[in-house]
Amino acid sequence: MIAPFDRVTHDLESVIRQVNDKFGTSFADGPVLHERKKPLGWHAMPTELRDQIKQELDEGFSATHSKSAKLRSLLSKANDLHDEIIAVHDRHC
């Protein structure tokens, strides 16, 4: 099943219910899901090391992206494919 990122991050319970309905599964949703969610969210808190790693990765990617026409082309195709998948999903749901 495919769901738009915004829906997954803001309405995960409905995504889980849709998966359960479609595939006959019984993954927990609703109150059980909320009980497991920590007050700070689903992700670990930022740290100085994590921020440094992200910055280095971003700088490296940006440098490669600006130098590589092949990478830019592949990313463009990937973004187009993502948009197409979401559009198909939206038409069928």
C-alpha cells in the first residue's frame, strides 16, 4: 500500500486501518498507538553529532548533485515517478 507522506506523518491511524482492511491484518491503531508514542515524537532527539553528520551528508550530496548531470537526471525521474504513484493512489482511494 502507498500513502502520501503527509498522511502517514499526520494521520497514521487511518493508514493502519486501511492496511488492516485491505490485507486482513490486525495491526494496532488508535489508543494503543498513542500510548506508545513518546511525548517527543517518533524520532530520537537531535544531538550535536547527528546535526554534524546531517550537515556533512547534505554538503556532500549538494556538491555531487551540482557536478553530476546523471544524478540530477535520476533524481528528476525519481521525483516524477513519486508524483505519478501518489496521483494514481489518490485517484483510486
